[in-house]
Amino acid sequence: KAGVTQTPRYLIKTRGQQVTLSCSPISGHRSVSWYQQTPGQGLQFLFEYFSETQRNKGNFPGRFSGRQFSNSRSEMNVSTLELGDSALYLCASSLAQTHQETQYFGPGTRLLVL
Amino acid sequence: DAKTTQPTSMDCAEGRAANLPCNHSTISGNEYVYWYRQIHSQGPQYIIHGLKNNETNEMASLIITEDRKSSTLILPHATLRDTAVYYCIVRVGAGNTPLVFGKGTRLSVIA
């Protein structure tokens, strides 16, 4: 079974632009979570989607948004990019069928904001 | 904030067992202990998780103390490819709660 895939793998943007990142979960997985990893803050939770609805949200500004499609694929969008948004953005998927939800991560999208 | 405490770094000789400790003294009865690892700039890789019993899979063993206040991840025969940052995470079992990562332990396997 294929793992979590994320596209693109690398991205360079300039301040003020917006960016959309994509995540395809493991087949059959219905929950998708997004995380940001920076050297200073480490790995931080952004938000989680299940059945096209945001179910959990971390402590990030409204510039960070996401959505999930009916096939469970998810996108996250960052508007008005800032230098501090340079990070590795990770997507994780889980089955969401039992009370135990092991999350499996994709390889990440590395975003550089200039 | 992370609810776990781990050593910043550890070394292990190749072929020997790597024992990675984790302290989670404030763990609640419905919280599981999860272990992930992250090899340089890749996505975190799930290793193992447990509630109160010891667990073993093809990658590792997880030993949880009887009072559940600490645990040890054991890689039985460490290889150079096991060099990574290892994260111990305490997480509520019910629902899909987010993973809260601390700084983890940087394990270096030395030839």
C-alpha cells in the first residue's frame, strides 16, 4: 500500500505570495493532519481534517488554512507569506475508524520564503 | 507543551542494543505512549505505541514501567540507518488528538 504523498516536495516563494500544498493520504485513511517543522519551534500541529471538516486546530494565524476533499485528499494554503513561514510542512494520515489513531507521515514539503 | 522528558542525545555502537529512555511522570490513565523517529529532514516514522503492557514489533520493543511514569524504547541491534531523532509522545487514546512533539533524543549509531 502506498504511503502518504505530498506535493510539491520543494518550493521557493517570495514574501507576500501565497502557496498551496497538497497531501494524498494512505488509501482508506480518512483523517489528515498538518504539521509545521522549523528549527526554532520544532514540530507543531496546524490542523486536522476528517470528512471534509476541520476537527482540530493548532495555534496558528488565519493565514494558514486548509481543506479536505471527498476523496480525503487535503490541501493547505498559506497566504501573505512571511519569512518565518519557511519550514518543512508535514502531512499525516490516519484511519479514523477506532479510538486509536496512529498517524503516518508523508515526506513533507520544504518551503523557502525569500 | 510536550508531557515527556528525553535526553538530548545518545550514542550507540553499531550492532548493540539502543535503549532510549522517556519520562512521562504526569501521564493519565487513558494516555498512550507513542514513539516516532525522524531521519534527517524526512517525515517522522511511526515506531511503536503502548498503554501499559510491554509491546514488541519488527522495529523495536517498548517497555513501560508498572507505574507508567517512564518507558524505554529498545532497538535490539542498532544499525547506522537507525541514526535519527527519536520522539516519545504521550497522547490520549480516544479520538484523533494531535501529536505534541518535544525535542526528542538524537541517537547517533557509531560504526
